[in-house]
Amino acid sequence: MTHKDEATVELVRKTDHKTLAIWAIDCVERVLPYFEKKYPEDHRPRNAIESLHAWIDTGVFKMSDIRKASLTAHAAAREVGEDNAARSAARAAGQAVATAHVPTHSIGAANYALQAIHRAASPLDADAAVAKEREWQYQHLLRLGERSSPE
């Protein structure tokens, strides 16, 4: 279902830190509505994404802030209880913000986003939906990397 795709892992290894953070946010933004529609009053996953945006914009990194944002997004996921798209979306946000600390957490964000897609789709369509999203993730990271490369 949502195993690590080796081509994406290799591309992540070649991509700069801030580009990976942007990619992680973009992956999460595609699935965060699964959480926000079900829990409109719970802003913890969205706050995690906003914390990552702040790091991208300012370059200011406070480990305590990043850790708190990640842990609270994961707490929101735990409180969902059942394995569903909302839970996976919240976990994706928790992994995404951790990208500020460790760039390869972006892979976790992408994989949880794939998991959310899988859980939101009908059983007959789930594998195709994941394959389509995985391809979007790879192509999107390629495009972002091309934009951030020095000319």
C-alpha cells in the first residue's frame, strides 16, 4: 500500500532541506481536509504545517517549537482512534513539521499522505488512487527541485 518508493527516496537524498519542507507541506495539504472536515475545531495538524511554513520563511529553528508542533499533531491523530483518512492526515502533518529538524521526515509525511488517500478511497479504487498520488508526489518533488537548483 504505502511502502517507500525507492525512486522517491533517492530523489529526496538529492534535494535540499527547504525544498523537502515545501514538498512535505504540499503533500499534506492534499490530505489535510480529511482531518479538518471531520474535526473543524482541532487546529493542531494545521498549526504544525504553519510552524513549518514559519521555519521556511524565517529560517528560525527552535527545536522545542518544532517538537511541540509535531507531538501535538500526532496527539490529534491518536485521539481520532480508528485508522482512517483523518488520522493519517494528522500524522502526515506531524511528520511534515519534523522535516525542519530532519529532512528525511518529509518521506514520512508523503507516506502518511498516501495512507490517507488509501483509506479515503473505496477498496476497489484504493491502489489506483495511491499510485496516482505517488506519481504526483514524485513529479512534484522533481519540479520543486528544478526550481531550487542554481542556474
